[in-house]
Amino acid sequence: MARTSVIIEDWRFLLLNTECCLYDSYVVHTTQSSNCSVAVELARYIEWILTSPQAEAEVENNFMAPVSYIVANRIRSTVLDRMTCGGQLLVDLVRQQKYEEEESLKTWKLPVQVVTPLTAVIILLLTAYAIIQRVQYRRTLNRDYWKINFFEIEFVVPRKRRRALTSTANTYEDAPTTSVNCLGRWNVHEVAARPLRLARMFSVNWKVKQTLMRIREVIEHENIARFFGISSHNNGIYLVEQYCANGTIVEFFRDNKYTINQSLRYVACADIANGMAYLHRQNLIHGNLSIGKCHVDSRWTIKIVDWEYTALYDAVRRTNRNRAQATCDNSVLNFICDEGSRAFRHLAPEIETNGCLLEPTRAGDVYSFGIIIQDMFFNLLVQQSLPQTSAQICNEMPAKARQIMELACHDIAINRPTFEQLEKSMRNAIISGQRNLLDRSVRVHIATIPLLVN
């Protein structure tokens, strides 16, 4: 058995004689020669007391005298250098333990030393990239790509409709005529320049530039008319948007020589719901959705127009320091809703109350879509001069379309479905499974052509 306990007792006696205050609890009695961890710990503790400035400070804080240099050297030579365990000097065991600790630190120090500079470089590169992107973004905003020179638009006279909608009985009140539009070609795009209804309060600032850039560069969908920019001429401001050669969907259905059956109407409603679902996913609200805002382009694709107004109005109003809360006086609907006896029939009841127009909502767009369903399956089939009753609508409309319309036009806004759900319901109602207006129309047309035999 090692003589560790005896040496420790000698060390305690020596410290007491040199007026170094240690407690009995520091005396360790080793019973096995192979258990040297306690002895090594004690040796390192003694070394810490003799050499550490922290230990000296702790002793002074407790109003005790620290070990002098002479006494420390005597303890080190008389006690530490003579302490043994398992036949080995504790100083050697302490030295070996310190070496192992230093080696173990190298296992994580090296990766840290390598990763830290790399991390710093990556952070600097990301920061530089973010700054460059920000600078480029600001430069892009200042270049005003959304601004279109009015004289760069090659205006043309639109072709006459095959069937003029001049009869009072055949004129649909919600379908605006295209006479106010300036039709032409800009770059390689067919465009329609319409007077901006927000012109009297429209001003370009930083927020408005950001909105114009976003709706020009980001918003793109097969069922959304593309926005190209803003143009000005003779103190007038024009919204330049994608031109739809076939006019409104009302004009398309009434002018088209092909058979318009229920499946085709379901396809049209599904396309409208698809476009509105995209706008809502982009945090955009139409606010003035009606059947007159659904146009058909030359490829027979339904495009929703005039969707930019709410976003532009919000950007202008956010920068107005003296803006008030949402009231019927400053609602965007006061700028974009058409005049007429049926102008507000497509608005939800919670938005249009007592002649006061509140702010448009997502649920309000869903309600307007329900009115479009009614127009597609009922109002387009009857003379508008005749009175309309709920019983008449229920008898004339298909059951599936009527059910979807009632869900969309629910009196409680929170109970109305989303446009994703409405589109799915419309797609499921299509019998033959065509996914777009052109496929369905071509299929119907081909079915009516007799076979030609040579």
C-alpha cells in the first residue's frame, strides 16, 4: 500500500506549523494503491493554493494570511514532490493528467480554429451579398421600369364585334364596354391603356414604387391579366394592362358561334376561382370582382383585370401621414366601383351597408364570386329586363352550381369557403374533365362537325 495518507498527514502538520489555514476535510486517506484520482486532485488543489492569484485573493477576502513564497517552496519540495501513489510520484501523475487534458483540447480546438474563420468569411459574404442586392434593388426602383412612355404604344382600332351589343334587352349592365380603353401594342405585347381611377390622389413615392415593381415583376398567373406599368399623357394617368382580344366573358359567350353548355360555364368559373386563389396567396385583394372584370384573351384563357387597384391604393394611403382609419369616405371602393343601379350588387353585405363602402376583404371577394356563378348560370340565360326572384333562380340554375353559389354568398363572412375549395368544387362538377376553356370549347365544336367522306 502506498504511503499517501502518511505523507498527507505530514503535509497537514507542516501547513499548520507555517500558519497556513487548511481544514481537516482536505485530508484524503487512500486505501487502495490503484486509486490515485483523489490524490492527484489533492495535489493539483495544493498547487492551485500555492500558485493561483485567485486563491490568494480568496484568502485575503476571508481575512487570512496567504502562504509566503518561502513557505510555498518548502511545501512544494517537502510535500508535493514527495507525495506518491501506486509507486509513482504525484507530480508525475499531475503532469501526465495536464498533458492529456491539453491533448484532448486539441480535438475541438483545431476544428474551431478552422471553422471560425470560414464562418466569419461566409457571414461577410452574405452581408456583402445582401448589401449588393439592396443597392441593386434601389437602383431598379429608381429606374422606374414600370413607367411606360405613352408614345411608345402603337395604338390600333379594335375589330368590330361580330354581334353588336346595342339592344337594351341584350346589354348586360355589369359588363363595361371597351370604348374607354386605348388598345395597342407595346414592345411585343398587346396592351390596353385605361384611365387610372385613382388618378386624383395617385402620387409616386418609395412605397408606391415598391408596389408597382412587385405587381409588375412578381405577379404572373395564367388567369390574371398581366400588369405592364403606368403611363401618362395630357395630365392623364393610364394603367397599362394585358389586352384580351375576346373582350369580357359576357361578350365572349354571346358572340361565340360555339355551343356554350353547362360544362363550359363550370370551366370558366373554375378558371376565375383559380386566378383569385393566386391573388389571395399573394396577399392581394381584388375588391371589385364581378363578371365584367373577367375577360377572355385570344387563346381563350380567362383573365381577371383591374386587380391592381387595391394594392396601389393601400401603398398610397400608407404613405399619407394624415390618413384616417378605414371608413366609408376613404375606401378604395369609392374610386373603383362603377356607377349605376346595379353597381354594388356584387359586393358583400358587410362591405356595402347603408350606402357606405368599407374596405374590401378576402371574404368579400368570395361573395362576389358567388354573384359571378349566378350570372354565369342564370343571368346570362334570361332577359335582364325581367324581374328576378329567388324561386326563379333556384329553378333555372343547376343544383351543383346553386349549392356552390350559396356557400360563397353565405351571410356570415367567416363561413364562406376559400377560392381553392371553390375551384375544386367547380372542377369536380365538370363532367368530361376538361381543365380549361379552350379544351372544352374545341371538344364541343368538334362534336358538332359532321364527318367528311371523300
